[in-house]
Amino acid sequence: MHQTHLGEEIRRLRLLAGLTLRGLAADLGISAAHLSDIEHNRRRPSENLLRRITHELRDVGATFESLERLATGIDPEAREWVTSTPGARAVLRRVVESGLDPEDLLRTLERIIARKRKGKSRKAASRGGD
């Protein structure tokens, strides 16, 4: 399955809207070179610029949430959890520092959760037998 990158999606939406690179760049108040760098994934737009791009391309289906997900790889709910949950940033920082593959970490976490559930169900069963 081909993963769409933010720049490719912005370009697709721009073309769908019938806008030229220079035209959209002018509407956004940025240079055509800046927009070209974004479309070729050489540069990431700020959140403010991403919101402006979304606004300009809204008629062809652009949503901030979908473009933000492509930009960050994080859905808005996960982003909210990270910013509002004490310790979440430290956990993510430690994951990055570990150099481990996130998929391996997820599998390990699933095993830990399964063991914990199994332990709870054994305790509940032993209490029920008293």
C-alpha cells in the first residue's frame, strides 16, 4: 500500500482545485518556492500555514485533521492525550531514545497487558472459590 505524504496530498488537492502552484502560494502569502518545497516534502508547514492551506483547499475536501495526520503521523486524539496526560511525553521520549522499533514495543506492551489481565482473572477466580 502506497503511503501518501503531506506534500503529495497538498499537490493533489491543489490540482483538483484547479490552482497553479504560484496561484496558491500567492493566496497563502508565501513564495512559490516555499510551496514547492512543501509539495516535494522538503519542508514541513507550520501549524498556522497548514490551517491556511486547509482553508484554501476546503472546497475540494481538505480537512485540517487529515492534513495534520499526514504531517505528524499522529491523529488529533493521540496528540491531545500526549499533551494532556502527565508522563506521556516522558514515555514517548524514552521510546525514541531507546532506538527500538515501535512495532516491537507495541508487541511487548500487548504481552504485558495480557499477563496482567490473566493475573487479575486468576485472582478473581480464586476469590470466587472461597
